[in-house]
Amino acid sequence: MGVGIRMPRPRRFTLEEYLVIERKAATKSEFYQGTILAMAGGLPEHGLITSNIIAALWNGLGRGPCRVYSSDLRVAVGGGDASSTRTLL
């Protein structure tokens, strides 16, 4: 019978701790239920595709109430409806 190894539990962060860390970080990350997860960086081709899509959406929306943002915007998503989403600056 093998000997069990006890692994330490990963540290849980508060949203406020995450925002402090994220603002100083050189790479992008995602905050999910107290865990900070690394996000992959994009390629120049990805950036070009994203820019083209944003331009097309912006042109198509006209002066309506909707806005188009890039993937660099920090947002907090609540219980699944748009009213609980907020921008984190």
C-alpha cells in the first residue's frame, strides 16, 4: 500500500487582491472563484481579426445604446444576466 501525499490547497484571492496583482502584471489573467488563471497571449493575426470585427460592429451599430470593446477591458460577470456585469478599471 502506497503512502498518500498531502498537497497544499491553492490560495484563494479576493477580487480586490486580484485587481492589485493584475494591474501590476506583465501578462493577462482571469479571476474565477478566488483563483487566478493565466490567459494566453494573442498573435498579430488575431489582433488584426479582432480589430476588423470591432470596426465592423461599430459601423453597424450606428448611434444605438450598444458599445463595442476590445478583449483588454476588465469586466465582472455576475449571475448570468447583463444587469450584473460591471466594468473594473
